[in-house]
Amino acid sequence: MVQQTPLPFPDSAPSSGEVTPVDATAASIEDASAQLPDPSQPDLPIPGVVPSDSLLQPDPPRQPRATPDAARPLWARVLGRLMAPWVGLKIEPVSPAEHVPDWNGRPVCYVLEDYGLSNALILDRACGEAGLPSPLNPLPGDPTGRGRAYVALSRRNAGPLAAIPNIPGVIERPPVANGKSHSESLARLIQAHRADPSLDVQLVPVSIFVGRAPEKNSGWFSVLFSENWQLVGRFRRLLSIALNGRETYVRFAPPVSLRTIADEGLPPERTVRKLSRVLRAHFRRIRTAVIGPDLSTRRLLVDQVLGSASVRESITDQARRDGTSAAEAWKKAHAYAYEIAADYSHPVVRSASFLLAPVWNRIYRGVLVHHLDKLKEDAPGNEVVYVPSHRSHMDYLLLSYLLYTRGIVPPHIFAGVNLNMPVVGTLLRKGGAFFARRSFRGNALYSAVFREYMAQLVAGGYSIEYFIEGGRSRTGRLLQPKGGSLAMTLRAYLRAPTRPVMFQPVYIGYEKLMEGRSYLDELSGKPKAKESIWTLLSGIPKVLGSNYGQVVVNFGEPIRLADMLAEKAPDWDGRPVPEDEKPAWIAETVDALAQKIQVNINRAADVNPICLIALALLSTPKHAMSEADLLAQITLSKKLLAQLPYSDRVTVTPHTPEDIVAHGEEIGVLVRVKHPLGDVLEVEEEKAVLLSYFRNNVLHLFTAAGWVACCFQHNRRMSLAAVLRLGRSVYPFLQSELFLPWDEDQFVERVRQTVDVFIAEGLITSKGGDEGDLLARNASQSDEVFRLRALGHSLQQAFERYYIAISVLAKNGPGTLSAGELETLCHLAAQRLSMLYAPAAPEFFDKSLFRGFIGKLRELRLVWADENGKLTFDERLDTWAKDAKFILGRELRHSIEKVSPEAAKPAPAP
């Protein structure tokens, strides 16, 4: 009998995570384990492994059990019989005993990937059917000290510091005294071979899978409990066996002689570490071949994040600031990483696809996808960053679902921490969401961890999704972009510019919004309601009982980061840029990239029936039209889109105006009022406000048409030259607000083409003269004038906002207001104007739109800040204001000037 002695692990032994130099012992271990099959190479024959085609053939008769039942422990016999009806085995290769001719002449010890009673019973049954020795009987002399002939590689933590890696100069962990990070039984086997030169145990790695990766026809519960990369608890394993046990696969690998390994003579701890490393690599290869790659970024990436130089440095700084140990700072960083990181789970994603399919079919009348084929052509070889418009919480669910069901791996989604609610947050995390706090300010360690996590995603080739608007649009327009996520992506690429990055804009269009009511409340001044699990649950019945029309997902023209860098950073030579180096062109590249993304999202817009109804009906004072007028206005809008295409990726509903009206009635947008002289179609007042959201979705498509129509709202005649000159003047503000794709010359040309269409449609007439073409509209209240006014109405409010800002500036004088004060006064003036005269759409007094206009004024140097931060201006602003008389009527201008407030004057000194 071999005497069991304590293993001589010196205090100076390196940690299990340390990579030691390759020496003769390592080479011999790796040579001995070279017999282990590598199924990741499907084109090469794998010794002893049956080709997949043979799985369809009936198994040959198994050899009789090598160990009689009576020799097995009683508990194993009882539990084995209880489990037998639930487990059906597929053993590979068919005859494992043929690996070694004298197999039965040498002791055999099996190696499992992890411990577990079910694994032991399955292994015992597989060995019995294959004619191999039972793993539940001890080896001769019981060198493992466990009364069994199998070992497992699963690690066990040893105290709170066990998971913390040694970081020289930061965390130098003392040796673990009472725990282990290796298989103690494996170490005892090695020690026994050193003590007994005649001992030669054959180590046989065995992989066990209770069910494989689920297929499309897998049942929901089977998918949920299918084999994956995570170690699971007893209850989950029990359910997995009950649901998937009849598809259990047991794969034996060729044996490895421990005598050959032990004879190398290196210290035991190094031998155990090297052997464990090779065995883990083997199990990893087998698992990848059977169930696919490990997508659990939470487990794989967190260690990489915490081990990076930037995070280690931040850990040191945090410990210094807090006056604590580096280990405590490391724990804080570790908690941050787990708070952030996604935990992608194939079973959860597959389960979600089962659940979401009937939901989409119930609440939507269909989900249309355009230009996905172009994405599939462009994406290979690129790190894809999806940058969709953000109008609803349904955006990320829809996009991930569509990608998954069309064979594309769902992206990791940058989500706000407000969505990390109980249950919901866990499900989103397992669907690929990673969470970020609203602000990183004042927390350098959190910022370092998050930035490094993003960098690891980019470097690892994971597709990512984020919304550069920062939040959901409450008005239907694209919001001004925020560059934080883009900057992190750019810095990550510059740090390791190996895999090209491609930004994929995505337009998501709805016919009805689930959040419409809450958006209206927020725009009216009510605080944003905090997300909670109870709010979500209480809203489910209402959602499932509603008809939200059709959804369209359009993939826009991609933007390649390399092209942007070639334009904005022509001097960059393609070499990595260190984290601490901040070239001036980075900020410029981020800004240009953000604007380009928003432009390309708008260039992939979808014009659905509700958008066309909104464009027409919201132009009337009472939001009502006769059926004939509504049909004619929809026809005109569709004709403009067809004759003046905005982009080859814009899609327009193919339905006729009659079908569009019928659809509006069906989903409750339109109300038909019967009348003897002809039916009237109207929108209820509350729904009219919500309908402005959908008009704003496509407002940019009608900018040129709206501008020409605005010129004739209060003017019967106007020269073409004046229309073009004024259009050039106002275009920078429209471009900034609506993310338009043209430069000033291109916009002027588009206005000229629009004039030609208007003339052809009879909306205006043209007469030549000495000073060029003179354009005119009809003098009477004809149908053509009515349609012209309807086209101009949606853009009219933009010019009213512009004039409010100019009027407030002029009334208060130069050097009086800061940009923030001007924004607040404009907001108040617009609110008052809407209450006193005519109700306007909620975005009319949206602060962000005034902020954008003021920013553009400063960019064009029409106003600028003095040394006190107050805005000043000169006569150029007066000239710009005078042009407003061509667009705004006298009465409206007077009303705006009347309500424009003055800043409160400081009280005179006593």
C-alpha cells in the first residue's frame, strides 16, 4: 500500500494563475496529453472518435461490465437504478477500451471537468456499458485517499482573497493555507507515483454533456436547462437530467500515463499545475465543439478587465485615496465589474425568442426589415457597432430579436443602470445587456473599469449596441448626440487597431408608441416616472391588449471608422495610441462621427401611414379634414417622396391613400364623423398631440418642400432668387436641428428641384422677368393654396422658435444674457405664446431645441460670449431677423415680440 503523505507545497510556490516557463516537465506533460482529441479541427480525423454520421446508426452491443454490480457501493446501485429511466447514453468512441491494448492490465483513473453526484453515476454507467473499470471502486492502494477511481478539476475558493490575483506592487496575496486551487486528488496521485516507482495509473479524461446546444425545434424548457458553460447547482442539474437526460453524451479521451509525467522529477506543485492546465484546455476544446463557444463575457472578461494595467493603476490610486488596502480596492473594482458586465446566456436568449415571438404577433401587425442583406455583406471581418435611433424601450428587444432570428449573433447592449431592476435586469444581462451609471463623475475607479470593459469588448470582436442620443426621444426627432460611448469605442480601437470597426445606423419606426402618454406628461412639465418592476408588471395587460400597428426596422448606410480617421486624422500612421496620449483630432473625429451617424439614421427613415396622416391633419386648426382633402394631401406627400428621393434607403408605405385612411381608422388614430355633405376625418385633441411625434419622425424628408411652402404662407409672390437666398441663410439651423445630409449648395439645388415639382403640380406658377423667375401662388383660397399651407405648417414652428430667440436677445440687448438664461427665457416665451394664442406641439417649447439654435448662432459667430460669459451681437443679427418678415406674418411677429420677456434687473444699490 502506498503511504499517504502531505504534499510538499512550499510557501514560495507561485499562484495557480501564474504562467511558468515551459521546461522539460511541461513538454513531457503536453507530449503525453497530445493524444487528447481536438474536435475544433473538424477536417482532421480524431483518434477514437466516431464520425458524426455514425451517430445515426444503432450502437453496437456493449461489452459486459468489467466490475460486477455486487462490487459497487450499495448507494451507487440504488441511485443508479433510480436514475436509469431518465438517462440515455451516447458514448464516444463506441469502444473506448480499444484505445490501449492492455487497458485492463493497468489501473485506470478517470478525470471529470467538475464534481457532482450525477456525473459520477453517469460515468459509472458509461464505464459499465463500455466494459471499463468502475470509477466508484478505489484504485489499488487507494492513492487518492477518496475510495474512488476518478478525480475532478473544479476549483474551490479558499477564503475571501482566493479569487484576487497577485498583482506585483499592488496586491501580493499570502499563500493559501487551508484551501486549494487545484485538484487535491490529482496531486495525491502524482505524489503516489513518486513514492512507488512501480505504480502506473492511466489517466482518462471523460467529458459529460446532459443535452447539447439547443436547436430551433427544441422545446422551451429543454432550451432553458440545456448544457452550457456554467457550473450549476444540484436543483438545476436535477431538472436538466429530467428534461435532457435521454440525450446524454459521454466522450472518453485516450489515456495519459502518469508514470511518464511523474518521472520528470520537477516539484509536485508545478507538475499538478501544468497537468491541470492541459486537461482544462482539453475539456474546453471538447465543450466548444459540442455546445459552441463560451459567450459568458461576465466570467471571461472581468478577469481581463481587472488585470489590465489601467485598472490596476486605478486600484492603487483608489486604495491610496481611501486609506485602505489594495485588496479592499480590488474588491470594489471587482464589484463594479460585475455590476457592469453582461452575462450572455444562450438558453436565456433562445427562451426569450420563444416568449417574444407571440408577443410581437399579438401587439404588432408585423415587423418589416429592410436592407439587412446589405449588413450581411458589409459586416464580415468587422467589429460591428449598432447605433439605432432610440424612441422606445422596445428598440433593443426588437433589434436583438430580429438579428437572432436571422442568424446574426445579438450584440452586447449598452444600457442605463435604471433598467437594472430585479428580475428584469437579470434577464437583460443574460440577453447581452451591460449596465452603466448615468454619470462617472467623481468615481475614477468605476470609470476605469467601465472603459476597460468597453475596450475588451471591442478588442474581443464582440458586436455592441448603444444609443448615442443618451435617452429616448420624447418628441420624435433625433436628439443631439452624446459622444461618450463613441469616444470609448474610438479609444479602444486606437489602443489596439487590429480589427476594423464599422458603425451600423438603424432606424426603428413605429405606428403607435407604448410610452406615448408618459412622453406627453414629461413634455408638459411632469417629472419623469422612475422605472420599477411594479410599473412594468402593471403595464403588461394594457400592452398585450393593444394594437400598436406595424414596426419597420431599416438598416442604414454603414460608417467605417477607418474612413473617418483618414478624413479627420490623415497624419495617424495606424500605430496604437497609448491611453495617456490624447491627440487633438480625437474630439473632432468623435463629433464628426456622431453627426454622421444621426444623418445616416435619418437617411434610412420609413414613412408609414401614420406619419402621412399626421403630416396632413396636424396642419389644420381643428385637426380635421374632409376625406377628399385628406386623400389629396397624402397623395401629394407620396408624390414628393417619389419624385425627390431623399436616399436609396428611405422606405415609403406602398399602400394607397384609401388604404392608409382605413388603416388609421382601424388602429384608432382617425375618427370618422358622418355628414350629408361628405364625411370628415379628425383626430381627438389628446391624440393629436401624440400624433406630432410621428410627424417629427419624417419631418426632415420634407424640409425643402416645407421651406418653399413657408415662403408663400404670407407672400403671394416671391422671386426664385429670394427663395434660394433665404433658404441658404436658414439652412445651417435646419441642418443642425434635423441632421440633414446636404451642404448649402446641395440644399439650394434641392429647393430649386422642389420648385419645379410645385409648378408641375399647380401649387405655384412661374413667370420670367428681368430679375429672374417670379413665383406666385393663387390669390383665392383654392385647394392648391390649402395643400401648400399644409406642407409648410410643420416647418413653420421652427422659424417661430428662431424668431423667439432673436426677439428675446434684441429686447434684452447685447451683453445681458448668458446662453443658459437665454434658453430659459425662450422656453418661457414659447410656453406663454402657446397658451395665449394657439396650442402648439409639445416640442415647440422644448429647451433642447432652443439650446441647439443658440449653439448654432454661436458657431456661426452671429452671437458670441464676452469676458463675463454674456452673449453679445452686432447688426448682422438684425439683418437675419429682418428676413423673418418673409416667413412670419405681421400679427405673429407682433405676438412674439409682445411675449418676449426681459431678464430680471438687479435691485439698485441703496
